[in-house]
Amino acid sequence: GNWCHEYRKLKAKVETIQKCQKHLMGEDLESLNLKELQQLEQQLESSLKHIRSRKNQLMPESISELQ
């Protein structure tokens, strides 16, 4: 029935998300072509910029709390 179709759709979504997560962790990269690897690299570099920016924002606050 209809719930079976919904189940298959959700299962496919979960598998896609799990595959993406593995790629972000540097796993199962064999399935990616050069363009996909470059996109993944850009995505990770962008994420790192955001993380470092947030860290640099928190550092002075953290230091002033220690004083």
C-alpha cells in the first residue's frame, strides 16, 4: 500500500544521508568522481572557515573569563 511507498522513500533518504555523512568523514570516497571530490573539498573548507571563525570569536570571551 501507500505506507510501503513512504517507507521506501524514507529508507532511500536515510541511505543518502548516511552516504553523505560517510563522505564528510572521509570514508567511501571511491564512489566519488573528481568533480564530486572537489565539491566535497569546497564544502569541507567552507565548514572549516565557519568553525574557525566561531572559535576565534569565543577565544577572547574565554580568556577574559579566566582573568
